[in-house]
Amino acid sequence: MKLPKVSAVIAAAALAPTVLFPSMASAAEQPAPAGVSGPDTASDTVADHDSQEALDRAEIQRILADKSTGRGVREAAEKALTGTAADLRHFLTVELDKQRQDDDRVEVTKLIATGGPAVKKAAGAALDGTYADVVKFLKEGQYTARAEDDDRAEIQRILADKSTGRGVREAAEKALTGTAADLRHFLTVELDKQRQDDDRVEVAKLIATGGRAVREAAGAALDGTYADVVKFLKEGQYTARAEDDRVAILVVIANKDVSPRVFAAAQKALDGSPADLRRFLEVELPSLRESDDRVKVSQLLETGGPAVKKAAGAALDGTYADVVKFLKEGQYTARAEDEANAAAAAKPTAPVQQPEQAQNSGTGQATQTTQTTQIAQTAQTAGAVSTNATPAPAVAPARVTTTTGITAPTSGQLAATGTDEGLGWEAGGAAAAVAAGAALVAVSRRRHAADS
């Protein structure tokens, strides 16, 4: 049993120089640090610990210096700096990622509250996804969506501008119903094309409605480049309009019926700027004309007839259009009515018989007819009586011949009528009246004789 043990010892003794001597030789080759007698593992551990803490603290301070650091990360980092090295390490290895995810989600939520339609939509999709979707939105997606919202806002601003032409307006409204690419295409391509067309249409309108100077300048612009069109719309039309306005004011002054107030205001405008000319024609002149027209109607209200006064009062109670219509038409219609009424009042008219008057008139006519009949009978009786009386001797009437050869009747003879026919109905009526009178006298005498 001792032989194996001895063999083992001998083997160990034999192998020891081979193992130990190379190691000793290697250690001897390394230079020993100054002032150190041998290795000190505890000092190395403390140095490494201090170095790691310093590195962690520096990293946290760098995070705090970043303006994009969120509130959650900032608060946790500041708390870690007041703690131990372990707190620093725990923040960097555990808390930082957790707080950063929370802060990023909060940032996306803020963009939903403040962003435009595209930003809201993209932010909502990011929150519904993973944290990688949130990070991608914050790094890229929000800017793409914001560009779309900016394009949309720019198009809406163009639509809100009252000077925007029809072509631009229609193309813009169509783009708003499309995608982000449609919005960008409108702003970069369609807008300029449609704007040129609208500007040329505007110049054509001025040719149709402007004065002579405006028409000439507008025609020259259309015959030129688009730059000429733009220059005319920005400057040229106003210069030409001032010239036309000056001519229009001179026409107003030349009117013989212009009032002193209008004349004075027109002279003042002519001495002023182009803006003064335009203000006179668009503001002052209409106001002064309305005032003058109302004064004219008031004068007619005082001096006119009943119909004119009534029409003038109605015009003054209405709008200015009613006043103008009265001065142009109404006053003459009302005046004709007054003249017709005055003519009718001056012409005598027979009174209209009432039914009772008509009956009495009929009775009177019947009575008159009866009396006439009686008178005729009396005249006949008188004639009979006179025929029985002795007739008076006939006396030949004397005739007088005038120098002209015309025989004029003497007194007691009716004048010749120049005709061979008997007397007309006038003479017959007169004779009947004489006979009737004679008959009445005879009847009266006979009654008187009978009473005696």
C-alpha cells in the first residue's frame, strides 16, 4: 500500500520544477510598479467602482442637458443624482427606458391635441401601435403629417381670399378632397396655371366695364406677357381709372342742372388724388344726389296739386329708388291727373234727376200738354167769333225800294226770308203763341162778362 504513495510523491517532485520555474520566470520579467511591493486587488475594485459612478453621473447629466428630454425622464434622473451609485446605475439600466416610453407617448398625445387633421390621424395610429411606431412617428411621421396640414392650411387660406378667381377656387376645392399628394400637386403645379387664367379673365372684365383709358390699358396688357397682365392688375388699372374718373367728374360739372353742392365737391375732388376722385364718384356724389332729389320732391310736395302731393309724400316715405321713380315718372302722371280733375271741375254738368223728380216732370209735361190743348180750343173759338165780326178794311202796304234794288219791308211787314217757302217752325211757333194769347184774353173777357 505504501508503494503507490511513494510513487505519487516522486512524480510530484519530478513535475514541480517544470510547472513552477516558468511561472516564476514570467513574473520576474514584468517590471514591478514603483512604491508597490505586491498586487492589491481591493484598491483596484474601489477604483473601478468610482470610475463607473463617475461615468453614470456624467451620462445622466448629459440626458438632463438635452432639451428634448421628457418630464418623466428628467424627474427620475434628478432623483437618481441625489442617490447612490446603485441608484445611478438603476436609473440608466431600468428607469430610463420606462420613463422615456411614457414621455414619448405623452408627446404624441399633445400632438393629437394641437396638430392638424393629418397629424391627429397619424398620432392616433402611432398610439394604437407599438413603441416602435411611436418612435417612428416622433422622428418622421409627425413632420410628414404636418407638411400635409400646412398644405391644407395654405389652400384654405387661398380659398378665404376674396380676390381668388374662379379657376383657382374650383381646383383648390377639388384638391382638398384628395390625398396629401393632391394637395402638393395643386400648390406646386395647378395654382400658377389657374391663377394666370383667372387674371386674364379679370382683365377681360375690366375691358367690358371700364372707361376708355381702362379699356385701352387692359387691351395692351392682354396682348403682352403674363407679367404685363400682373402689372396692369396691380398698378396700371388704377392709373387708367383715375383718368376715366377725372373725365366722369368733368361731365358732372358740365351738366347745367348740377347743384352748387355737387359742383363744389366735384371741384375739390379734381384738385385731389386718384383716391379722392374715386371717393367722390362712389361715395360723395350718390349721397349729394340723393339729398338734392329729396329736396326737389319736398318742393313738389309744397307746390303741387292733390295728386302730386300724395305721390310726393309716398316717395319721401319710401326708398331713394322711389324718389328717383317719382321724379322721372310719377310726378308727371300725378300732374296729369290733377289737370284732368281741374278741367272736369270747370265744365258745367246737368243735374241728375232723381226718380221723384222724373215723375213730377212727367206730370208737369202732361199738365202742360192739357193746357196747350185747351188754349188751342180757345183760340179756335176766338177765331170763330172773330170771323163773325166785321172785317177791317184792307190797306195795301206800302213798299220801299232801296238803291240796291232789294225791296226792304216797311214797318208792319215781316222781312223777306229770301225763299219762296213759308215761314219756318220758328215763325209758326210765334204765331201759335200770339193766337194762344189772344184766345186767353178772349176767354178772360167772356168770363168777366158772365160774372157781371
